[in-house]
Amino acid sequence: MTMMNITDGKRVAFVSSGSAESVDVEKKIRKKLKVKRIEVDPKTPDIVISIGGDGTLLEAVHTYGRRLDTIRFVGVHTGHLGFYTDYLCSEVEELVEAIVNEDPKNSVAYPVLKMKAVMADGQIFEKYALNESTVRRLSRTLVADVFISNFLFERFRGDGLSISTPTGSTAYNKSIGGAVLHPGLKVMQMAEIASLNNRVYRTLGAPVVVTEDENIILNLDKALDYSLTIDRLEYKFTNLAGLEYSLDGTVVRFLGGRHSSFWKRVQESFIGDVN
């Protein structure tokens, strides 16, 4: 009876920032993977190796967005911010060994946000976000009726709104005063971007956390200048009528083992040594 090697059939792909350092690291990884007889297959990989920073990792997730149910991601840090990255560029040997010995059952899963945009003519545009989605108007105040599970919660007026995942709570959401949420929570968070609050116009003026059983619907005023972001991607619409945000169980999976405590990552990224 022939014993199957753990690397048999395992395929990887690369998404790189393109910097000189990232290119050099990719060459080193490729060389060691070849020795281990692990195939490089950009079309149907089991593992996607992101080389750069968090922006590169987000690019990798969107590049393989249609195959999230079959892929695990792992990041090598050569960029400016490495909240999602697990390995330094000096740890190529450790990374390759982790890939060789990887068990998909030990992967770490983070929920992603489903965004559905509805156009005035009824057309639908759908995307998933690992961090957040924002909506703004380019030249005037955004006006939106905010529904939480079909309940009219408020009429928002301001620069815009941000809807984020727990992992995305440490990104743009944090910079506009949103709470930092543990990714084990199956929730999404809505945070205001410069809301108008006076005697005439009132909003809650605080972040709102919504469970996986609820959704957030934004009914928008008719306008020609809406800007919608999905992580690092930006889209402009002239006939956007509404947005719906939900959690449908879709997740992004990361290689297990090295993926450290969420709070340790937060501390290292934003606080540093407290001693």
C-alpha cells in the first residue's frame, strides 16, 4: 500500500505587492516549494500566499473571491502594516514548513460582509468585503433612511456611512470612532462619517452593532454622484437606489498555527510594548 504524502495534490498561488523585496521573497519561496514538490497553480490553488502588507492581502482575497470556500490565505509581511500577515520576510523556511504540514481543519475563519447594491432600474450588484464597505456622495450631503431588519431606525445625514466586519473594525472603522470587535463575534458594525446633528437633523451619533440574524438596509435619495467602497476597491454610481448589508456565513480562511491571538495583533499594531 502506498502512503500519500501530505503535500500530494497541494497547490499554491502568489499575490505580491511587486516591490523589490516582495519579488525576492517570492523567488525564495518558489524555490523551496519546488524542493517540496508543491505545485504553483494560480488558477485553482488551495493556498494563496500574499507577499506585502494588508493591502496586498485584501487584493488576494478579492482576486480569489469566487473560491473563498476552498482556499486558505497566508501573508508574508514586507509592507507598512501587517495586521493580517503571519510571517516576516526572514521566515521563508518556517512558512514553507507550515504549508507542507498544513491541515485545512486547523484554518482560522473570519466572517466577511455581503453587500448588495440595488440600482434604480432594478439591477443588482453584489460584492463581499473582508474589512468594510462605505457609501458617500461626491459633492453633497448623504441622505439615507437606515433600516435594521425592516425597522426604520433613523434618517442619516452626513458625509457617509461605514459598515464593517469584526476584523475590519480595526481598519477605517477605528479611525472614525468605531469600536474594535473580536472576530469571533458574528456581527457587523455601522459607524457614521461626520454626521449632521442639530435641532433639525438628528442621528444616533454612535456606532451600531448588528447581529448575523439582522441586516442593514440603506434607502438612498436619488442622485448622480454616489461613491461606494468595498475594502480598497471604489465604485461610482449614477443610479444607486439602495444598499443591503448582511452576514450570510461566508468566511475567509487563514492558514492555522501562526495566526496569533486577535488581541495580541491589536496590541502589536496599535499600542506596542506596554512595559
